[in-house]
Amino acid sequence: MSLKKDLRCPHCEGREVWHIAEMHERGEAGVLERPIQPLNVVLQERFFKLYSGTGTFETYICKGCGFTEWYAHGLDELHADEKHGVRLLDGRAAEDGPYR
């Protein structure tokens, strides 16, 4: 059961679900053009001390109990960054198991 797919909470079975298409956060102080901006999945260094955001979040929230499902979008530009804990896990290798 999923809030997004079934519009039913897997914890309390509530049927009223908030949908926030894009989560936001406040921009940097003094930046008038973007006082709020999308909450990025990750900030990655592009040039010396300059960062850019990759991806955005969509959420579904149960009105009754607050259970929340987060979904990430726009990850085409995401790349591994082991130093900052960003890595791609490949579950397909685990499914295959050892060759016999």
C-alpha cells in the first residue's frame, strides 16, 4: 500500500492525503530573485566552492497521522561523490547471486 498509488495510508489507513508537487526551502539571504527555491536532492560542487542543486522532491502526506512518502525527480545530472556520501547502489547484482 502506498500514499501515492492507493491514496491510503499504510500506517493508519487514512484516506485524506496531502500532495506537495515540489518541496521548497528559503533561498540565501539577500537574494531577492529567489526568496524560496526547490529543495534539492543533493548539492554537488561544480567549480571551486560553487555548488548547484540536483533533483527535486515531491511528497505525499497522510492528513491523519503525518506519515510521509518522498519521491525524487530530475536525477539525470546526479553523479557519485563518495567523499560526500553519494553513491549508486546496484541491487541487480544481488539478485543474480553467485554463478553456479
